[in-house]
Amino acid sequence: MRPLFLLPLLALATPAAAQPAPPPERIQNLTVYGDDPCPQGEGDEIVVCARRPESERYRIPKKLREKPAVAGGPGWGSQVATMEQVQRQTLPNSCSVIGSNGFTGCTAKMLEQWFAERRMQQSRGEP
């Protein structure tokens, strides 16, 4: 087992020549459009240019134009509406043979259908 007081001395014994050269002082990433020239770097400056067509000059960048994908599936409101529609068959005023008082909504259902057909006739077949 090594004594603990030698470990700091081993860290200082690494040669300074093994360290890599420092990076350049400044790096520029530019987007140029059409026939615009790419500027030249001064000294140890590095200039990287991406060339785009002239038609893209004043457009919103492509990744900002795309709409993000909807996450999580259907919204809460549509889920509640679906649950209410499924349960409506067993409630009163539903015009259904299922559940108590299911027949009470048959007249209302016939009137809704009649009004919908009348609106279709008045709009000349346009919904």
C-alpha cells in the first residue's frame, strides 16, 4: 500500500507537453443566403458558413415553422364528452330500451331529426 503523502506528488509529475493546444479564440457560425460572400476570419478566428437559397432569406426557420406533435392523446374535454355520450343511453330522455325511462326522449329525438332535415332543405343541401 502506498503512503498517502505521495499521491499529490504524482499528480504534479505529469509533463506539460501532453496537454493539447488551446482552441482558437473565437468561432463564428453564420448562415449566408444566395450569392452573399462568406466573411473571412481574422487571425486565429474560425468562420463556418452555411449556404441557403435566396428564397429562404426572410422566412421563419424550418424548425420553428413545423408544428409540434400532439402529446398525450385526446384532450380531457373530448374524453368527458365520449363518456357522457356512452352513459346517455341509460339515462332518462335517451330514447332507448335500455334503463328506466329510456323511452321518454323519443319525441325529442324525432323533433331534432325533423329540424335537421328542415335546415338541410332550406340550405339547399349544404350542411
